[in-house]
Amino acid sequence: QAQRDVAQLLKDKVLVGHAIHHDLEALYLTHPKHSIRDTAKHTPFKTKYSKGKTPGLKKLAQEILGLDIQSGEHSSVEDARATMLIYKSDRKSFEEKVRPTYHNK
């Protein structure tokens, strides 16, 4: 039931996250690629902050937002807030990257 509820919540929505495929796998769900904004896979972040590799959320939060997260007890709320702020910091680039793919479908 929980899986169906989450799938219904996500339907026709843009999903913003960091390494979001892990969350989707845990729920046995899929989501259209054109509707995912993943800060871990965002090429400009990978290039600038981790030499082409996948940057960690902690690193991105420090570099982009000047925030020190994940230093104590894990907080999914803190992670989600940081991820959304990171996405918003480069929203235009995220959307430009996805727009041609979406419009060609």
C-alpha cells in the first residue's frame, strides 16, 4: 500500500534529490528520466566539485551553500533541504539540460 501511495504522489511530478536512484530502488519504483533532477548526476557539479565523479551531498552543501551538514546524527530533513537549495542554485542549468529531451518525446 505504501508503495502505491508513493507512486501516486510522484505521478506527473518533478522529483528532486541526491542519488535519487537509491531511493527509487528501495521503493521498487521508477520515474521518468525527464522528471528527475538529481544533484549527484548534474554534470556541472561533477565537473566543478569532484573531478568528473559523483559528488557527495555533504561536499556540495559545503561548496555551494557554505553549510556543514551530516556532521552529527543523520537527518533526512536536513539532507532534503540542502538538496533542494543546491538544485535551486543552478535550476536554470538543470532545466536547460532536460528541456530538449522532454520536448522530443
